Amino acid sequence: QVQLVESGGGLVQAGGSLRLSCAASGRTFSSYGMGWFRQAPGKEREFVGAVSWSGGNTYYLEYADSEKGRFTISRDNAKNTVYLQMNSLKPEDTAVYYCAARARRGSSRSGDMDYWGRGTQVTVSS
């Protein structure tokens, strides 16, 4: 069982930045794909980005088209942590942001993940 705990959410003005963190329990973090998703009120959950795992020590980045260039995902396997750096935030980025882990190779884009965190609220004011 893997536990994921997100942190770093909060209230920020449009144009500002936030850095979300997701700390994972377990000893096989390096063999997980790690993704970020978000869900705004009244909307379906959507993919934000991921550091997906393709086997061994090989990872690749995936981003939703709407966030490409503004958001950056990174992971630190030594700390069992994945990060989401969000810049140039817009009011439409307001949502609960979820971290998720995929204990299999392949893309995280579809949301087919094995473990989910409880989420952290991000609110962007205009």
C-alpha cells in the first residue's frame, strides 16, 4: 500500500506561482509513475502532468496541452517526492489538485492510476 500526501496548496493571485509537493510512502517509489490531476467544482477530474515510468531508471514527462510551458513536474526519488511547479497561474487553474501513483509502466495521462492522495486546494484570485 502506498500513501500519498500533497502539500503546498493555497490562495494566490493571478500571475503568481505555487509549488505543490507530494510525499509518498513505500520503498519502491522509483518504480512508480507519478502524476498530477485536478478537479474544479462541477467539472470532471483532468490530467495536469506526470513523470511516467517506462522501466528501470527511465522516466518521461507528460503534460496536458493547456499547462505546457506554465507547469513543471519533477521528482526526487531520494525523497520519495514529486513536485508540481505552477507559474503564471490563472483563475481557471482553481481546483483541488491530486497526486497519484501508477505502479506500472506506461502513460499516466488516462488517469489509470493505482494510488491517490487526498488532494490540496489551489485557489487563484483574479
